[in-house]
Amino acid sequence: MKAKLIPILKAVFFFLCLFLIINGQRTVGRWELFTQLLGLSGLLFLLWNYNRKFT
């Protein structure tokens, strides 16, 4: 069951990070920049997690 749940959680986390980036891009401000950076760091974490098994 755990093997089926992890890809679903990763997909939900991916779309959450995309939402943070797109929503933060709509307006200008410090908090919006912070949300963009938070979304970007989440995408970089997912990329690191994917590439971890190949190194």
C-alpha cells in the first residue's frame, strides 16, 4: 500500500508547488516572492528525490 501512496503524494505535492509559483507570480510583493521561492524549493526537492536513486 505504501508503494502506491507515495507517487500519489508526490503528484499532489507537485501540483501544490506549481500552484504556489503561479499564485505568487500574479502580484508583486515580498510574500508573493516568498511563496514563489517556497514552490521552487519544493520542485527542486522533488527533482533531487527523483535523481537520488541514479547517483
